[in-house]
Amino acid sequence: MTTVGTFRTLALSPPGRRVGSLLRHPRAARVLSWVGFVAAWQLVVPFLPTDLVPTPSEVAVFMWNELRMETVAPHTVYESFSLSFQRLGVGLFLAFAIGVPLGLLMGLRRWADWFLHDFVVVGLAMPSLVWALVAGMWFGFGDLAPVVTVTLAAVTFVVINVAEGVRNVPKELLDMSGAYGVSRYATIRHVIFPSLMPFFFAALRYGLANAWKGLVLAEVWASTEGAGWVIKFWYDAHRSQGIVGYALFFIIVAIFIERIVFGRLSRWVFRWRPSDDRRTPEPEATDRDEAVPAAVPAATPGRQ
Amino acid sequence: MQTNLRPRRPAAPPSPGGDERAARRRAERRARWLWRIAGYVFFVGLWQFTSSFLVADFIVPPPAVILTEMWDIIASGQVWVHFGATLRTIAIGFAIAFVLGSATGLLMGRSRWWEAFLSDWVMATLTTPGLIFALVTAMIFGLGPTGPIVAVVVTSFSYVTVNVVEGVKAVPRDLTDMARSFGRGPAQILRHVYLPFLAPYFFTATRYGFSIAWKIATLAEVIVGTAGIGFMMRQQFQQFSMRGFLAWVLLFFAFALFLERVVLQRRMRHVLRWRPEVAR
Amino acid sequence: MATIKVTDLRKEFVTDTSTVVAIENVSFEVGGHEFVSVVGPSGCGKSTLLNILSGIESATRGTVDITEGDRQAKLGYVFQSARLLPWRSVIDNLLFVQSTRGPQVRARCERYLDMVQLAHTARQYPGQLSGGMQQRVGIARAFSIEPDLLLMDEPFSHLDAITARSLRRELHAMWQETRKTVLFVTHDVSEAVELSTRIIMLARGGRLVADLPVELPFPRDPASDAVALARADLLRRFESLDLLAT
């Protein structure tokens, strides 16, 4: 005979357990992991057989000096990144200028899809390294090779996403607009365009990510300035804190673009979507962690 | 009294309609192949035209030259040496990454604490450009195969982890509840509910991780390889030999496509045969 | 034939902002060859009650004793959706919940599959079956562990009316044949009248408001006057109880 028992879940935890439950909080885990990681890195480096691994403090000092424009590299971090961004912007603009018409054609006409599909797939799968090296061989050292690399690395993402978006325009909404006699302009403006938006976003996001990788590689092998080239400079100078420091700049920029630019933009564009935090919490949402059941014994009447 | 439930008009005899539909489908398939071939002809023609009339041969070599170059690479046996080297790097690196990533993914998917502990680092490795890992490992391990292997482990690890976490979080609660209410233990739930459910996620992880592994392996070889596809690409690049470079890239493509489409997808169809759309 | 004894059962869900009472001090007893329906509007805690009885959830307060003679009773569960493992064949789904292995266990599973007329699908995957067939596999699975008590959570509510009707008939036959105790949760009063020997009514907030025997002879034809009258009588009674007040 089993008993579920008499429990009160809302009992206050004794003070001794409060510290423990504080540590069990996910936010504590996050803080712990940062502190632990940096501390471990700093402490382990002196014992490594190589002196090519930088300590966090070395990296921090390097980054701080870079930000104050004190650097032995020929260009400051601001100059390098702004040059790279200009190349990225021009290349992406070209990618959209070429990719959007092609994508529309492929989405609207089946023969265009059959004609181009295999080449688009090859373009999607092509490592950006290949684009960078090809562009380097074709155009030599200068601005042209990085820009062409960006365009080549991004254009297939634009084409495939626009084509997919055109095919996904909800037919029942088009039929509804037709049934109510909505004008052609209004249909494009209010039905087709909004349903294409997510695909434009996907094109921009993936195209940008791939283009950025290609750009850095093109700058390494086919340029004499830009963020990628500076990384190569630190590599040749055997200054690993330079590489790690620049990597952190890259991550900061990536997070900035992802969170601030894309986050804001998509929240504004998709403001009509029901947001996640408006959903009411479900009563049975219990903690998946093993920490909680200690207070409530898992009773299994009828079995055990 | 008669009911109104019987069909009003006799169903049309099935054969003509079926024939018509089949004929239309055949015509469509023919059109698709014609356009496809037209696409290939157009691009190869454009290529040939560019190299014979617009630019010098060494900038855009004609297709036939590339083909003979590819044949030379295969016939001389070079292709096996370098593909073997790259494949070995990928196989070792990805195997390690898969085991580590699956374990980490299970841990992160099951426990919020561990998810919070690790997610920043997984995200960081995901967003760091592969070049950074290639350069840092190159600096630490120098010339030779170790650097590329470590670079492959670090980059493909996070792809595996992210996919497994996603899968673990999506494991249907109603099935685990069902298994528990029939008294099944954790080991059985892991084996019969979790693992089969996660199989497609493992495959996605493998596909993404694998394509990343290819790229990072060649990139690392471009920098510090002493053999491998990337090493050959660098050699051709340094000699400004467009001919050799394109030949290696095309071979690389053929091989990667074969591995992904044929080997991996066949395996996937076998494991996912319970799905109605696969069984068909 | 098991005995269920529920005493002063209470269940609260605590969220960050509020406490929701799902079941409020419910007591009842079920025993023997009974088919008890728990009826009530949605959100009255019916499913929670079943989850507590089966051990998926734990109670905030109160006791639940489910016994068979002097030992613990064995439970079989039929869910609202079939909850079959889609990657295992039908027969493997039945074998998955067995606590022992062996040829006689397999034979037993096959017998129960045959009882729901699905012996021919044993080697197929659930995805190849219709919704009604999947639910029949779910019922066969619950019977196949030869439980003392069957818990059923609105098992027919996802099915179309015709399939549901034939499944009700099948379930009734199996209950008559195996003489199990059944606790059946539903929001459908007609279904409860057609199948059960007793009806327990819950109101919003998990209060037990009525516990009535259904004294009609089996088989009950849902179209017959007797069943229609009983249903009408029941509905009238329930309307007077103000079930939606919290």
C-alpha cells in the first residue's frame, strides 16, 4: 500500500540551503562559467609547453591598446574594420542587385528554376575559401577581389531565399484578395511583400554570415589592408594575443549585428506576430532540473 | 423509399484521365530535363566563349583543359594521397567532435544549469570565424596534421552540440510520461524514446558538422598542411595556376557531394524508415 | 478488480505569480467490477486527477491508495492521443511496456491486438495507421499488461463520431470480458451514460459535486429512450449544480 503523503510544497527553505539554491540558479551557472573559464585560462597558460598561447590579461591589454589606437600594425582597428565594412556593404549590395531579380524569376517561372537550380546549389555549397582564392587570382591585391568574393559568397543565398519566398506566398490570401477585388498594387504591398519579408531576412542573415567569412579570407590572401589582413599580420608576427584579440572584436561585432541590428529590425518588421513572452505560463511547467524533486518525493502509487 | 445517398452520376472510367495525367507528367519531366541540360550547355558554352575570346587562357582556362588536368591528377594517383590525408583529418576530428558534442548536448538539453554554464561558449565557437581557429591551431601545433584535426574538433563540436540540444528539448513529453506511467526506467526511456527521437537531429548535426569540417580542414591545410586538398589548393594558388586550382576544386566538389548525398542520405533513410514519408 | 481509495486529495500549481487549485479536497472510493466515469467541464482537474492516480504527478496533500487484495494494483493507462512510439512497430509498442519478456508475453500481446481487430497490423509502424487504429493499439497496450485498474483520459475525444462509437462498443465488450475496474475521464455526458456504472462529477476548481450510480441494463443503445432519458436527467441535475462557478 502506497501513500502520496502529506506535503506542502511552499515551505520556506532553511537559511543553510539558501546559498545552495542560489548556486543552483542558471544565472549563477553563467557567472561561474565565465569566472571559471577566465581564471582557468590565466592559470593554465604558464604551464603549457608553448609560449604561443596568450593569457587573458595579455589579450585584454592588447585589445585596450588597440581601442586607444596604439598599435604596431600599420592600421588601427577602426580603419581596418571600417574598410572591411565598406567592402562588405558594396559586395552585399551587388549580391542583392543580382540575386533578387534572379530569385524572383526562379520563383515565378519553373523553367528558370530548372535552368539555374543546380548552379545555385553548387554556389551554396562552395566554401568561401574557394571564392576568395579565385577572386585573388583573378583580380590581384586591391579592393576588387574582396568585393567580388563578398558578392559571390552571398548571391546564391539571396537567390534561393527569394525564390523560396515567392513560392511561399500564401495562395489562400491571394485568392481572398482576388475575391474581394483588391487592386494589384495593394496585393503586392500588403500580401506578397509581407510574406516575402522573412525570406529577405534569411537571405540577409545567411548571405551576410557567409560573405563575412569570405571577405576575411580574401583579405588574408588578396589584400594589403582590412580586418582579415591585420589578423594575417599578427599571425606572421607570431603575436597570438593579436589573433585572439581580433577574434574577440569579430565576435563583438557579430553579436552587435545579430542582437541590435537584426533583433531590432526583425522585431519591428514582424511586430504583428504574437510574441513569446505574451504567452501565459502553463501550470504544469515544472523545473526540468534534478534540483527540485528533492523537496517533493516522486510518488508513484500503484507501483515501485 | 429511396435514399439520396447513392452517387448521382457514375464515376468516370479511370483509364483516360489517368493516361492524360501520366502523359502530362511525362511531358513535364522531359521539359525539366531539357531546361536542365540547356543550363549546363549554356554555362559550359559561356565558359568556353570567355576563355577563347574574352580573356587569356591562364585566367579562365577552357573546360577541356580542366578536364584533362583532372584526369591527370586522378591517373597520377595524387588524388588518393591528398583526399586520403584530408579525409583522415576530417574523420578523426569529426568523430571526437561528435562524441563530445552529443554528450554536451544531452547535458545541456536536460539541465538548465548546464545549459546556462555552457551556452555562451558554444555560441562563441559558433560565431568565431573558422580562420581564427585555423590560425591559432596553426601557431600552436605548427606544420603537420595535428593543427587541422584540432581545428575540426573545435568548430564542428558546437554544431553537433546545438543540434542535439535542440533535439533533447523537443523530445515529446507525452511519450516520456507514457513510458513512465507504464513503469519504464531511465535506461529504457533513453534507449527507446530519446535515441530514436534524436536520430534525425544527429543526422542534421552530422551533415552540418561535416560540411563545416570539410571547409575548416581545407582552410587549415591551406595554412599549415603538408598534404591534403587544401595544401594542393595553396600550391596552385601560389603558382597562379588557375588550371590546377579549378581541377582540384571540382574534384573536391564531386567527392564531397558523393559523400553527403549517397553515403549519408542512404544511412539516414535506413534509420528513419519508420517515418511514413520515408517508407514511401 | 482493484480498489481505489482517495482521501482529501488536493493539488495546487504554484507559478511565479499565483497559486491555482486544480483539485480541492476530493474523496471517493471505487472498487470491484465498476466502470466509473469522471465528468466535468474542461479545466476542472479531471486529467490532473488521473495523472496523480497514475503517478505522473504528485499531490499537494491527501492520500491515494490503489490496492488489489493486499498488494499494490497494477495500472494500465489510455491517453487522449495514442502516444505510441512512432519508430517501433505496433507489436513492439506493446512489448515495450511489458515488465517481462518471452514467447508467452508475446502471445498475450498478440491476443490483445486481435481483440481490437488489429492482429494484421502487428508489423506496421504507427504512422501507417489511421487515428482510430492508433487509439485501438493504445487500448490494446493498456489491456496487454493485464492491469487491475484501467485509467482512461478522454480516449475517444480526438476521433470522429463514427469511429468513436465503434470503439466504445469494443471497449465495453472488453470490460465485460476482462472484468477490470475502469476509471474513465470524459467531458461527454452521453459517453459516460452509455458506458459507466457510476458517474463522478467535478466542477471548476476541482470540487467533487456529484457521485451517482447509473442503473440501466447493458447493452445500452445510445439511441434508445432509456439512455436518452437518463442523459437528459443527468444534464438537468448538473445544470442545477452551477459547474462553472469557481
